[in-house]
Amino acid sequence: MATLGIPYRPYLCSQFSAAYDIYLEIFHSVDKRLRAALNHDTPNWCLLNSCPACFYKLQDEPALQFDWLVSIDGNNSLKHWDSTIYGTTARIDSRKARSDYWIGPMAVDQFKGEVKAREDSSPDDWQDEPVEANPGSLTCVTRWRNAGPKTRKKMFSVFHESGIFIAACRHRFVLLACDMIQSGEFFYPLALIDKLLTVYGKNGACAYDIGCAFSKTLRNSSLGPRASELNFQMMVGAFHRHAHNRKCQLAWHPMYILGTGHSEGEGCEHIFSASNELARSTRHASPFHRHQTIEEHFTFWDADKYAVLSELAVIQSELGLTDADFPRFLKEEHNYLDGLKQPPEKDRLSVRYVEVLDELAERRADWDLAREAANNSLTATAAGNLEQINIALAQARIRVDSLYTKLQHAEALVAHIESLLAVDARWEIGGQEYNHFKEEVSLSKYRTVLDDLECLVVMRLFELSKLSLSGTGYKLRQQIGKALQRRSEAIRNAINRYNIQAAVLNPPRQKISWKDIADYSFLGEFDLLRYSRTDIRSSDWATPAHREATTKYFKLCRAHEEITRLNVEVHRLHTAIHDEELHISTVTRDLLVSNPQLGNELQCQWRPCMAINVVHSFRLDRIERLPGFSGIRVQQDIIDDVNDIITSDVDLDAIEQEENDSLTQDMADYLQSIND
């Protein structure tokens, strides 16, 4: 308005907002009537039909390992400010969210009591599930977690909604959403999974960035028996694997789970990268307008996803390996990590016994030195006056008494541990038993410095990924850059500490250089180094070349599954387009007779989708004609029916020319990416 020479008038904003609300209300009323005419107003219709490639099930399709694949996650960008912190009363607005995305607070709160104890626990003892403190446990449960206790979430007090929690299919269609009300990600996953299990049924899989830990929460909740009965499985998304230890990756990463194909499990992250732009317009909006904005954004997002739905996307011989070797390598690594249990109680006491023996020897040496120094001091002051002798004697007595007290405490502690271990004769320093457990002391220090190094490297990885985001502001990029420089120096110091402790071990562990840390894939190797009580470098599964080949083998296995799933999805999408076009055509003809205005509106609204379906049908037909296509081909009469129904002004010749230039190359690139 300033460019037009008109000063800003606040009332115009209110008028525009009211006009926009009326505009959307009109469209909502018309859409409601159209959905009723099309029978699209049945319960859960959107969930069952939002992504035809995922959920349009056919009778003659081959069976898949997982009938449906989704991802869930929470996002704090779409927080909503609590107006009561200003000392004002929120404006009452009786309007509610109108889309099928939302799960209401009442449906969510039914699971609130199941995690209340965990939510209210202290920061020191909180974790998703009590886990044995042993090197073989899933330590990522306690080190990397999304939702902590309320004492760590003080910022929630100024927000009424602290964000949203969503579910998305593998093609990134938004399926469900709910508000996280003044809390973190505690019970919202349970509410969404309850709805997903109710609608989609058995043989489902869900990716979640803390899926390893949440699976225990799910198993212990009221949903546990039903999830187990329906063969429901949790996974960890491919991107978040960097924050999980190696054992967790082997058990939860989609690449090692049969039937997942090339599902990365990070659909929610893609959705949030776009929805983050809504934060400024929804932070202080009314509850209704916040939901309205999010609904409109998700509607356009799903429309965009539908428009691109049909855009599909020698080592073995050199190493002398067979297909049977790679599963064996993976099993051997599983067995190795499973066998790394916490040492028995007797061994832990023995390690502590070695430490207190060293402490006792140190206390006795200090006490002997203090006695000798006291005698020398008395001899030197014997020629002095009586006052000097008394002062020197008092100082010597205080020092000797203090060291003797510490010596007695050390003696008592040694005697106590000896009674627990039933030791008949005290171990000699340098003896066989002493030297054996002395090595365990060094190994404990080694694991400590390695933990610190791993933590720093994971944080560095996430900082690098954040630094490269185009939506990150200049100031934030500057702050991350400075933090990265400091972190790099801290990593170098941690490497030095690690190498010192690694050299002390017997046999010495391999040293780490900065070049090794710069390799992001190196993260998965930290747990192998930490748990190596024996030298595993000669094992076949630990050989770097074999490990790389094993990774490629399982990627290839998932690629074959992906091709099978894509064949099924091509058939589903082609058939869904045919069935929907026939249904819309029939309903339109009936409405043009019974309600011409509504029939004309249906024609206008369906025309853009019809044009997209033309492109989909053309692409799917080309895919089905590709050499080597192993899916079910749609019958030619069905294709002809669709072509006869479509009467839009879409230039099929132009589409064919464009597709001829790009489709073959796109498919070749996609298949190459699968092989890579």
C-alpha cells in the first residue's frame, strides 16, 4: 500500500481476514455437499483414499511384507502463544477445525495417564524404559531422546500448544495431526498409532526417530497387545540413525528390515521443512485461525504430492563372496554385540578391588613419607628452643594423623571388598590377578573418552546438516559456524585423549585421526571400538571391505523389495484413477440433471485433477510398457475408458513429447540410484 501512496489502515487487515474466512466457509460448504454426493463423507474416507498408491488395495495384487508404511514425528515450530501470560482473557471462538487431519484432545488424553509417571520424573532418572546399564544395551535410549521431563521443558509454560505431532505415508501425504498441548512428545504417538491401527489394520510399520525406545513404551501401553496381534513394527528413520549406536542401527534401521524397500522413514521431516514457514503467521493467531492456516497448507501440500505421485523415481566377485556371506556377517555382528554383557558382579568388585589396592598403596606411601619428614623435622629443630620444637611437633602430628586416618579408611574399604570377594590372601600389586583386572580399569577409562568423542561427532554432524539448510537465517548460520569451529577444536582434543587411552590398552586399539572423524559414516563404528574387549579386526564381518559390501548387499535387497512395491503401487494408482474417473463421471451426469449448479461446480473442481490424471495415466502406461516390468498391467479397455472420459484441453501430444525427452532418463537415474 505504501507504493500506492496509501497509508496503512489496521481495519483493512481485519476486513480482509473476515472476507477470507467467508471465502473459505463458502468453499467448505460447497465441498461438504460435493463429498456427500460423491460418498466421500464416510468415516475415515480421507485416511483410506488420500494416497491411492499406498491404500487403494486390489484383490489380485501380490502380498507385501508390510501392507502400509508410515512415519510419525513432532515439530515445535508451530507453537501457539498462550494469551493468558499477558494477563488477558483469550477471545472466545466456537469454531473448530474442519478437516479430517486432526485428532481431538479427548482422543489424545486417554493415553495421558499411561506415561504420566515418566513425564513427571526427575531429569536424573528419566528414560523411556529402564535399561540395564551394560555396554550391550541400547544406550541411545538414555543419550538421545525427544521428550524429557517437564523440568527440562520450561518454555512450554508460555505456549498453549507447544507444536504439532503428525503421521505421513511413505509418499509424504499428511494422514493425521494433533496438537501437543503444553508438553513434549509423551503420549501423542500412542494416540496416532491407535488411529492408524484402527483404520489400516494389520501388517503395518512406522518410522520414528526414537522408535527403538518408543517400541517399549508401546509394548507396555494398553495398545501393546493389539499392536502385537496386528504385527505392527517400529523403525528408526534413516537420517536419525546417526544418533543411535551400532547395535540399535542393526535392529531398527529400515535397510536391515525385510520388506521396507527404500523407505527412508523421514517423510515428516520433509513436511516440516515446508510447514516451518507458517510459524510467524500462526504463533499469535486464534486457535481456529491457526488450525485453518495449517489445514490449508497441508491441503496444498497433499495436492502437490498427488501431482508428482507418478514420478518414480561387481564388488561381490572381487572379494570372493556369495549372497549367503552377507546375512552371515550381519548375524555374526548381532551375536557379537548381544554377547557384550555387563561383567559379572564379582568382576566389577575385582576391578574396584584393584582401584582401592592402588589407593591403599598410595596412602601407605604418603603416611610413611609424612612420618619420615616428621622425624627429620624434629631432628633439625632439636637444637632450637622449646617453643620451636612444640610448633614443629604439632604440625607433624596433624599431618601424620590426617594421613593415618585416610590410610585407615583405605584399609577398611579394602577389607570390606575382600570380604565380599572372599579373598583369603591379599592380592599383590603386579600379580597375575591384579594385572588382569588392572587392564579392565584402563578399558573403562577408554570407553569414557570414546563416549565423549562420539557425542561431539554426532553434534557436529547435526550442526553441519543445519548449516546447509537454505531456510536458515544469516545470524543463525553465523552462530552455528562459530559453534562448529569450537566443536572442531573440542573434537581434536577428544581425539588426543582417546588416542592416549587407546595406546594404554593391551593390545593397543587403533588410533583415530581427524580424517577418520570427517567421514560421516564412521559414526556407526564407535560402538564397535567401545565394546572391543578382544581384537575383532581379523573377523570377516569387521573387515572394512566386507562391511561396505554387506551394506550394499542389503541396499540391493531393499531395492528388489522397492521394485515389487512400486509395481503394486503402479497398478493401484492406475486402477484408482480409472475407478475415480468413472465414479466422478457418473455422479456429474446425475447432478447436472438433479442439481445443475452443484454439478457445474463439481466439473470445475474436478477439471484440475482430471488434467493431472491425464499425466499420471500417460506415465503409468509408459512405465508398464518398459522392458522388464514385472507388475500387473492394466487392461487396455480400462485405459481406453479413461481416455474416453477425459475431455479436458490437455495437449497429449505435448505431454508425450515432454515425457519422451525426460521419462526414460528419469527412470534410468532412479534405477541407478537404487543400485548405488
